[in-house]
Amino acid sequence: APPKPVGDATRGRTLAYTCQGCHGVTGYKNAYPNFHVPRIGGQAAEYLAQALTEYREGKRKHPTMQAQAQSFSEQDIADISAYLSSLK
């Protein structure tokens, strides 16, 4: 198996911009109060990468997350995970 890519948090910040619409990374505010949206800022990079990969592969079910993750490469997932895990 090829080695897992090393995440670039700077690039991940740009890629994670759309995540803020629902996950509200800044201040963890939920843009859609009718839905439970988990806090992702500060989560472990490994957890985030696994979750995004599972959405991309259809192992986790959520239409919006599956649609988002479909466009992510392995490098994108590593970068997004690196950025989100760096938030406090």
C-alpha cells in the first residue's frame, strides 16, 4: 500500500472553507439548527481522515457529506484533517 500523504494545514484551511457552513468551525456555531452537526475543529487528524474517507467510500451515510467527500483526493483529506485538527 502506498504511504499515507502528509497533511498540509495551510492548504487544508482553504479546502475546509465550505465546512464552516454547517460545522461552523469558527466558534462551532451550527448554521442549520435543525440538524445535529458534530464539532470537528480540534478533533484528531486520524479520526477526521477516517470519517472523510468513509463518507467518500459510502461507508458512512449522509448525503451532504458523501457529496462533499466524493471530490476529495487522499491528499485533500490529509490536508483538511491537518487543518481541522490544529484548531482549538
